[in-house]
Amino acid sequence: MKQKNNRKLISVLLYAAVLTAIIPLCMLAAFHFSAMDASAAGNAVYEQSDGTVVINGKNGATDSDLQAALWKYSDPYYRQNGRTTIKIVGRLCINKTVILCDGIDINAENAVITGTADLFFSSYENSGIGFKGGTWKLKDGSRLMKLSRTYDIQLDSLTVTGGGSFDYGNVMLYSSGNVVIRDCKFSNTTSQVIFAHSSSSVIFLRNRIYNANGHGIYVYGGLNDANGRLTDFRSPNISILGNDIKDACGDGIKCVRCGDGCIISGNTVRSVTLNSELDYDDLKDAARSGVGIMVMECSGMKVGETCYYDNGKFGGNVVSSVENYGMHVNLSDNTLITNNSFTDIGSDGIHNTASSRTTVRGCSFVRCGDVGIFLTPGPVDEVESDKRNSIDSVLKDNHIESCGSFGIEISSAMSVTLTNNTQVKCKDYGVYCISSRYISISENGTADTKTRNGSGIGYNKASYGINIYNDHIIDISLNKGLLSLGVGESFRLKAKLINSHGDSVTWRTSAPSIVSVSQTGAVKALKKGTAYVTARSSDGVETCCKIIVRNAPASIKLTKSTVTIGAGEKYSLDCEISPADASSARTFSSSNSSIVKMTRTDWRGEFVGVKPGVAYVTVKTYNGMKATCKVIVKAAPGWVSLSKKSMTIKVGQSASISALLAPDAASASRTYRSNKSSVVKMTKTSWIGTFKAEKPGTAWITVRTYNGKESSCKVTVIK
């Protein structure tokens, strides 16, 4: 009996042990089954075994569920490999702002997201945020997302329809970095599409932007400091590669204040029109849009240069059917524009405003409404008259065809080199220069264009230093570039021609009532004011002289009425003319050049005493006003002596000393000096020597005449 009971006890214990081992396994299996198949049970939010969190719109998930999941799974405790994937499936309606968090990837490949919220997603000072896929249908005026001070961002393969905030765009990045927006499609946006403000290291890759009521891609590097003043910040490392932009009402691609490492390559920009509603205060001019590619206040921007990224090769941009400029380069430096094509452009193919060191190379321009390439000055601040010129630009290997005016127009530019460009079927000149300097033009072919001198090159308004084919400079210069005359005064302008094909010069005045000019260059001032007299050569090269006409003098007065000098001594006289706004032109003369010889007669009366005697120096204005100074010339000093040979004075005391000459000698110039200014300091050094004792000691005061005669006095300073 006892043995039977023992066997029964052992059986019970073994059965319990088996149950203890099996139950946890069954529970684990049940948990795994529940996690994998919770959707079947109708859960709106659940977690898969791989850590992916599912937001299931089919099962009634809401924007509150999405927000709760974002808050919860941004906690490092829940992340796998540093990030959590939230997968949206079905249709999800978002009616309030959803705030993003760190380390979240949203996968919406199998979802349609709609809603009425002004902001779908917002984030501030977060990192590690990704979006992939999905169909996003936004209401007009809303934004897809606003990311501020956010880093490590990925937007991949989104299809976005509608939406767009006019001030900020559909996607707004502010002070963010390490951003990639790739393979997305945006259509029917009510404003600019992507706006990257004060951000860095942003890549726009192979996106499609269609029917935008604003800019397609807008990058702005203007960063304000704590006082609201614009700093020198430039958005660096911006890459805009392989994007397709069509039907934009604004600018296709707009980059303002971008810095080093920025590139725009491989993009297609089509059908861009003007939008008068956009705010263009940053252009410091009238509103301008309808530009294919805008580059403003940038440095080192590369447009069309070949580069490689993501196993793709990106090169020149294709810009077509643009209402305004194909490309506008404004107030920018070191812009490289290579291998781009501009076709059917409403105005200029490339409009370069007040930019320096712009290179346009290997580009084609076909059917530009005005000019293929236009270099022009522009305002640098709110004062319209404060302008900066386009300088140091290179135009090389470009093909320009069927332009409404000129192939290349250079206005008020300096140091521009044109090499191996062709201009075909342009309405006027192949190359036209206005008020430009130092332009080198070599090997530029023209066909079916209006030509001058057989080169297809024209000039106007004071262009000079034009070098054609590197061996022929055409220029014109005047003997005066600026002239001041009084009413009734005359002057003869003379023109010098350099390598001109003819020798004729024609003259004209901008204000015939102020200044008249004859066809021999003789000008006459008629009344007070300002005029420009222009000389034009038979080659069409011009230059001008600015003439300021002042009142006629009413009187003139010399600073001295009598002067005594020594033979060989130089002297100068000045004068005062009234009224104060009268012409200051005057001439000096001597009544006897054997006694007093004039060495300068046009501004100051400078002369030298030749031999003892008396002569009169007279100053006279063009209208007959005059004044006279009596000049007495005596013999040159044979010696000079001081009134004292030695003196003793106390510290702080002042004294004076004078020089003595022979009665028949003179020296208008007498200079005094101290050999130790720390002991005796001179306070007056001409005619009479005045000095002050500084500290105890001994110093020598020396007088010197114009012809080198000297005499000294010993000065002892005591306490």
C-alpha cells in the first residue's frame, strides 16, 4: 500500500512539472499571436514584433492616436536601433497640429492622409525624423510640415496634393540641417512649395513640383541676430539636383544669400510665370518673379556643373517657357554657370545684375525675347543712385540664337572677357556695349545679325578699352573729363581717336541752354548749371566731359599787396574771388619777367625773384576782374645775424628772437629751429622765432634764410 501511494505521488509531481514548463510557452505563443494579429481584432494602434508601431486608419485610428504614439515611442526606452518606425495604413484624417519628436520614422506607403489642420506636423529642436511614401491631400492654405532647428531629416517618395502657406510654403525648414527631400511629388500648391530658411546641408533630389502658385524651391540664408539685424550668415552646402518643376507662378528655383558648397544641377524648369502677389522686398527693386533660376546675394554658387550623387549624374539645367528671365544673378559673387540651356525665354536668357566674377560657359540660348546674356549694374541698397557694376565676368563657348534684340549686351560693366561665343539670327547686334570699359572680345562669330565694322559689335555711351580679336582697340578720349567755367567763359575740347576706322568726330551737348558746343569742340558757358558735352567717333564710340557752370566773378583780391623777396627766392600768392559761388578760374602775370618770373599762372601765382628791382604781379579773371601786388626784389643775403647771441630764461617762460640782414638784401622766407625741443620748444618758426622753455638745460636756436645762410643763439634754461 505504501509503495503504491509513493508511485501516485511521483506521477502527480511529474504532471505538475510538465504543466509548469508548458504554460509559459503557451502564454508566450499567445502573446506573439496577439501582437502579430491584433489588427484582426480591430485595434487602432498596435505594436508589431519587430517594434514597428502601426496606426491603422481602417480600424478607426485618429490624429490623437498618432500624437500619443509619437510622444510615447520617442522615449529612448521604446526605440530600436535609436529610432522607432510608425507605420500609417488606411485613411487617416488629421484635424489638429501633430507635433513630431526625436527618433521617429513615419512610413505612410499604404496610407492616404487628409485633414483640415493648418499644420500637419511641427517640430522644434528635434533630430532624427523621417517620412516615407503616402498620399497626402491637404486643404488650401495649410502646410504639410514646419521643422524648426531640426536635424537629420528625410522626406522620401511623398505624393502631396494641395496645401501651402503663402508666407512659409508647403514644407518649411527653419535653421535646420542635414536634410534630404527626395523623389517627392508636390502638385496644386497654393503657395511656394519648399522653403528652406537659414538652413544648411540640404539636398533636394529628383522631386517633381507641378502647378505651384509660388516658387518651386526657395532657399533663403538671411539669419537675424537678437536685435533683428540681418547677419552675414549664408546657407552653405545646398544641393538642388535633378528636380522637375513645371507651371510655377513665381520662380522655379530661388536661392537668396547662399554660401559655399551650393550647387544647382540637372534640373528641368518649365512654364514659369509672373506672380505679382509675392513679396519681393529682398530684391530692393520692383517686384520680379517668373524667373527660371534666381541667384541673389550668393557667393560661390555653381549652376549646371557636373556632379554625382546617389548613383546619379547631374549636369546642366534645362530652362524653357519662362515669362521673365531664364536666370537672374543679382548682387552675387563668383557664380559659375555651365552647360545650361535656355529656350523660349520671355526676356533675357541670363540677366546678371551688379554681380562680380560671373562665368557663363557652354550654355545655349534660343528664342530669348530680349537679350541672350545681359550684364547690367544695379542698386546695392535702398538708394537707387548707389549702384554697383558687373565686373570681372567671363563669357565663353556660348551659343545664342534668335534673340529679340542683342546676343550679348554689356551695360556699365568692367573687365569682361568674351571668347568663342556665337550669335545667330539676333535682331540687332551680336554684341552691344553701353558705357563699359576694358571689354575683350575674341573669336566671337556672328551670323544674320546687324553688323558694324564687320564684327557684329556695336558701341554706345562712353564705352572704351574695347579689345576686338585681341589686337584692335577702338577708343576716344578728351583733353578734359571735368571742367568748371563761369558764365560767358569759353574753352576748346579736343578729342583723340585710337584705332578708329575714320577721323570724324561729332559733338553734342546735353543742355544747350547751359553750354553750347561747336562741331570743332569749342564750348561756351551760357548760364549757371551742369551739362555734359559728348564726343562721338565714326565707329560709334563715345566719351563725355562734365561741365559745371558757375556765376561770373564780381571782384578779386590778392592776399598780399606788397612783397619783398631776395634774388633767387620763390614766392606764391593766393586770392579771394566773390561771390563765393563764382568761377574760380584766373591767370597770373608779371609786369617785368626780367625782375620777377612767373613759374605758375593758372591757380596760384607762383614766381621767383630774378634780380633787384620792382615788378608787379597781376591776377585776372576771364571777365576782366583783376588785382595787383607790388614785388620788390633785393639782393640775396650774404649773411644773417640774430638779435641775440645768448639768452637765459626760466622754465615755462617764453621769448622771441629776430634775424638781421644787410640793408640791400632780403629773405621773405626765414625759418627757425631748436636743436633740443625737449629743452626749448619753438612756437613760431617763420619771420620771428618764438619759443618756450620746457626744462633746465641748454639749446641752440638757429635761423636760416632761403639761400642757406644761418646764425645761432645759445639759450640756457634754469629753474
